[in-house]
Amino acid sequence: MKIVVGKYSGFCAGVNYTYNRAIEELKKGNLYCLGDIIHNEHVISYLKSIGMTTIYDIKDIKDNSRVIFRAHGEPISSYEYAKEHNLDIIDLTCGKVKLIHNKVLKEKEESFIIVIGKKKHPETIGTVGFIINDYYVVENEDDINVAYSEFAKSKKRKIFVISQTTFSSSYFDFLCDAIIRKFNNIEIKIDKSICAATENRQKECETLSKKSSVMLVIGSKNSSNTKELYNIAIDNCKVVYFIEFIDELKNYSFSDNDIIGVVAGASTPLYLIEETKKYLESTCL
Ligand code: SF4
């Protein structure tokens, strides 16, 4: 048996920064986090145990409190609300997401904006909260027709396309080709703003899945980038297990001949990957 752990597995730079800053800030006292700080129950429980309260509606935060804006970013309306209610924002929006906010603020003056991403993902909600009018979120091919109608209704005559940072790289390319065909003769500027941390993981997952007899994907089922790794793995490997807790490994058996590829999303803590490896080594080697 061989166990191969993807080198890009675990926290990305943005999540690592968020996590470490949250711990530092919690040393100064209790605080709120608007939404799940990252999509991982282990991390949320730990931070709760040291004083962080996760809250899903900014209006439920008491005036004058400290609040984390997480790496996914927040719409402009959250900043405005925070100012009105004297909230002390600890802004941990990832720099790469901030860059997207700045780009849409610039481009929206002249262009209708297409955001390629998951409609309900907090990063997408944050990004469109900076655009406000004349935009459409494209999540699949059907959305392109709706985006076209919305564009036709607007006064804009150019298109700017941008992406959620954790969207599937190959599906982004596919949707962009379809957009170019649909918006034939219209000036289109495409910014593939998928984060390198996401692209590296997806490429590595594809390569590893092709070489492995079993793939283990570690992370939360509500993590967009981890789900994307799972989708890539099932396209390229016959046996794929998506686990969130180490205990779940007991449900599966492995053979001496297996080559086990292990990958983890950007919100999966390193210790979960190490524990998985230890479990496999202790039970199978
Ligand atoms: S995946 Fe990229 S954009 Fe998202 S938090 Fe991590 S480093 Fe930032």
C-alpha cells in the first residue's frame, strides 16, 4: 500500500491568516464572526471554545461590539451597517477577494458584470454587494441566457466577466466560451480571478486521482472548494471517499495493493490530514 498526500492540501494562505488573526484577536476578548469563519466545523468549535460567537445576521450583533468579517468578504451594506452601529470591524477579507471588489467597482462604471460563481456562496454575495446594479451571477449554462436578457435591459454596452476565487477552473473556461458565443459582437473583458491556491489544488487532485486506486477527500461538505476536489476525484478515480471526521474512515476498508491519494480543501486544518495519514498507516501498513 502507498499513501500519497497532495502537497497543496490544507489551509490556503488566506484561511491561515484568518485563523491566526482570529486567535490573536480573541486574546484581547470575546468577539463575533459574521458567518462561519471558514467552512470547517472543527475550527468553528475550537474558536467558539475560546470566545468567538458566530452570528449569521449583522443586525443580531450588539452595538459597539467587535466583529470579524471573514476571508470570503462582505457586501458594502455590511460596512455601512457596522459604521452606523459603531461596530469595530476586524476585516479579514482575503487580499485576493478585495482585489475582485476593487476591480468590479472600477469596471461597473462602464460594463455589465457577469460573476461566474455559486449564487449562494458568501464570496459571491459579497462581490455582487459591491456591484449592486447591472450584473448577473452565472452558475451554469442556462444562466447565460438570463444574463443576456438582463444585459439587454441595461444601458451598458460592454461585458466584464469575473469569477468566484474557488470556482472550478475548467468549468469557468467552458462557461466563458459559451458567453463569448452568446454575446457575439459585444466587447467582453474576461478576468479569470480563480485563486492560484484553488487551481493548484484542482490540478494536483486530477493528477493524483488518475494514479490512485482510492482517493480520500478531506473537508466539510459545505466547503465549495472541497466539493470541487471531490467532483474532480470522481471523474478520474473509481473509488472516492469524502470524509469530514476521522471516525468515518472506519466505514471503509483498504487493500494491500491500494495506492491511496489524499487531498484536502483550503479550509481543512493540517492536523486532520496528519491524523488521516496516521490512521491509514496504523491500520493498513
Ligand atoms: S482560496 Fe485564495 S482567495 Fe480564497 S481565501 Fe484562500 S488564498 Fe484567499
